[in-house]
Amino acid sequence: MNMDNIYLISDIPGYSPQISRLISMMNYARYTTIEEVNNLSIDQLDFLLDSESNSIGALLLHFAGVEYAYQVATFENRQLNKEELLEWGPALQLGKEGQEKIKGNDITFYFTKMDQVRRRTLQFFQSVDDDWLCKEEEFWYNKPANYYFMWFHVIEDEINHRGQIRMIRKRTLDA
């Protein structure tokens, strides 16, 4: 990620114009996420506000899981298989399963997972052009959506859950 241009939504060499802008927004969302959690300890990453909440670590893995799931759906035109669900299911579902299975990892673990998935996304984005973003499929509630919306949702999901991370920090870790 080029930090000199983090506030520019513009063309990126090797990508079509609209995909470049989508990547620019994804990069900014990820940059602000990393800044929010960069120095957290394992205990802080595993902290639960209550029995119904998600940990910061689980939310970070959720970001990678959602992005991976959308890679599979939009680039490979398939659902996650059993092996992928074993790896990503707890991060995608969160809740009790996430609480039980996503813990004990340091920040490097989460950053590595997020980076591996993002590198794969960037490789996929190099293989398509702006017309690909307009491809439509049935989506939530049997309504049409295009790939542009689906990838916007990847960004939206990270930003939404980053708000949860900030709330957890404000109410507990930074108090």
C-alpha cells in the first residue's frame, strides 16, 4: 500500500479506472483499520465485552473471511467448499463459534491473514476490467446486484465492524 497517496482515490497502474478507485477505497479502509489495532496485545485482541460480543481479533479475521468469500463468489463463481468453510466459517459467522475458535493469536497473525487475502484480491482485480464490475447476479432477498456493489459491501463491512472495534477500545481498552 502506497502511504504517500492514501488519501487519493485515483488510477493505480495495472488496474482499470473504476477498479483502481475501488482498490483506493479498500486501501484507505484497511489503513485506518491497521492504525486502530496496530499495537494491541493478545489479551486485548481476545477481549469480549460480554457473552454476545465479538473480539477485536475475530473482527479482524472476519474482514479477511468476507473478502475471501467475495473472491470465491465473484471471481470463481462458486460457494465456499467444506475445507474453506472449516477455515473461514468461524470468522464469517462470528458469534459463539468465533468466540471459541478465534483467540490466542497475536496481531501479526491477523495482519498476515488480511494481507494474504488482499494480495489475492489484487491479483484477481488485475484480470478484469471495469465492465466486470457491472456483471449482475441475484443477491440478498432475490434482488439483482452487480459486482461493484458486492465489492463495495466488502469495504462497507470492514468500516462497519471497525466502528465496533473503536467502541470496544473506547469502552474498555482505552478507558
